[in-house]
Amino acid sequence: MIARQLQSLLAGIYDVPQAYDVEQFLLTDRRALPEAFRASPTDEQLLVADGGDELSLGLFLDAQLLARLDAANPLELLNGANLADYWTALEGVSHFVYLAWNAGHDRPVSLHELELQAEVDKYAATVLLLRAQDPKRFPVELHRALFERAHVSVALAGARAGLYRRANQHAARFCRHLGQLLAPVGARAQARAAAELRRFYRLTNAMKVRHIECLA
């Protein structure tokens, strides 16, 4: 299924092991969600329960979302028709992969960090996927579409709206830098970008923010 393919895509970009199969944690029926999550209209939610010594995870991706992605798989051909669904599913898988990886290293993860990394993941995975599907293309419009046109819904985010905006702003700045690394065509540029992405992935939240603030 598409969730496992997206997990493999992110694992390859960041060179992280796939210790857990995301599909073993996948929920697709909104009616089966805990009541606190059921009312949300979003097609993607990460469910986390911290029991102290044990972390329980679940990833909700709506069944209709997955059906649309199975019918028009973005890993085969990413285009305007499936881009929004691709980003929705990728964000959920990003949250799952990043939280599981940090839990395996006994590192706490903040909501800002989860959102920041997910935005970076959407940009990086989309650029690399489009480049793989058309090696001569660099999607210069992607940064504008993902960041400059982004809108945080206060109705959905509530008191966390400011946090989501800050995460988006930090990701936008980092991805502008990343785009400069990726713009040249060739293995050398891709290797530089890969090294930067993998180093960034392993930084703590505070270190990520400091790194971004030091970028020109």
C-alpha cells in the first residue's frame, strides 16, 4: 500500500532503518478512532499515547484518501491531481517515521519539531520524486505552493495556530536553502543535498532552529 511506499521513500532519503512497518499501525475507519479524534475533519492524524515506559502509536489515514492514492499512485506519476492527497498522506507517514525513530533513540519530540520536519519532508520528497520522474525538471514553483500559499486554519489548529505558522516559516527558510543545493542537475548536487538533509534530520529541535537561523 501507499503508506509503506511513502515510509520507504523517507527511509531512503534520510538513511534511517524501518524498524516498524507503518501499515501495522494504520487506522482507516474514522468511526474506530477515540472520541477526541473522531470529530476532526482531517484525513490524517497521528495518535500518541505515552505510558511512561511505553509509547503507543497509531496513524489514521482516511480510507477514501488511500483509495484515491492507490488509483493514481504519486510514486508512479505525481501531478496536480494527486499532489494534495500525496502531501496529506506523506505528512502522516512523516510524523510516524520521525516519532518512531526518535523514540528508538530515547529522544523526546515536540509538536513544533514534528511539524517542521514534516514540512521539510514534503518539500524534499516532492522535489526528489519529481526529479526522478523527469530528471531535467526542477520544480521552482514548489516552494511557493508549499510555503508562500500555505494557510493555517485557526478553526482546526486553535491555540496551536502560531506554532504551526512558526514551523512553516522555519521549514520555508530551510527549504529555500535546500532548493539552492538541489537546483543544479547532477549526482554531486544531489549528494550535497542528501548530506544536508540527513544531518538536519538528526539534530534536536533547538539545533534545527539555530541551524536555520544561521542560513543566509
